[in-house]
Amino acid sequence: MILLIENRQNSIIMEDLQGFFEGIMQKAFEYLKLDLQLEVSLLLTDNEEIQRLNREYRGRDNATDVLSFPLLNLNPFDRETWLSDLEVNRTPGTGETVIGDIVISVEKAREQAQEYNQDIKRELGFLAIHGLLHLLGFDHERDQTDEQVMKELQEAILLRCNLPRE
């Protein structure tokens, strides 16, 4: 797994951001039994920038907590095709499959952590997993079944990361 992080926020200072998010992504890949070399880009930003991106790409003029920009059209409910699509999209030479970009407003994550009485690391972990699941083809906005599957996956992966709901 390759995780490229760009940190454009100063809302929180965390020691070893790279290690924190890599650990979460790795646990998610393990839980989903994805033994492929996948590449994800993660942008940590503030409410102002995520609102601009949300307006520009989704037509919604508000700050949100996480945005995902998948590069592949994947169907995780057909595992054989899902894995095949990930495999066939490997970059020649490197063997990695670039699956997309996640943008997290750390400022919004902090607000939500306070609102839900959660640790900021738990909230950031939740948002990273949520964004990753979108990159992998899951979509809670599609229907109630997808929404339930995403909720269950998020909670199970967070437990593996030792970030349970308080």
C-alpha cells in the first residue's frame, strides 16, 4: 500500500500522521482481504478548502467532513470482478493500482469529535475509512443496503484499529 499525504491544515498537530493513516488503511485492506498494491492520496485540509472543493465538484456550497474522488468504477458486491478490476488497472512498471483521492477537513473532524464526544483520532480514522470505502466502490447514498454495509465495515475496521466508539 502506498499512501501519499499532503497536509494543508494547522488545526491539529499529530505526531506521525503518515504512520497513523497508513495503519488505518492497512487494517482496512486486511479486513477487506485486499492483498494488492494500492495507492491512495490523502489531503488534510480546512473547512474553507473543502467547501470550495465540495462546491466545485459536487455543487454543494458547504464545508463537509470528507470527499472521495475515485479513479475507478468498482463494484465491491461482485468480489471476483472487483478484484479483477483492481488487478487489471495496475500501473505498468510499478504494479500499483491508483484508486483515487480522499480529502478530509481536519477542522470539521475536530468539530464533529467534540460534538460526538469522540477522540479526534477516532474521528479522523472514521473519515479515512469512509473515504477509502468510497474509493473502493461502496456508496451509502446509493441505497439502504449499501449504507448498512458501509456502517458495518466502518465500525469493524475501527475496532481493528483500536478506535471504538466511546
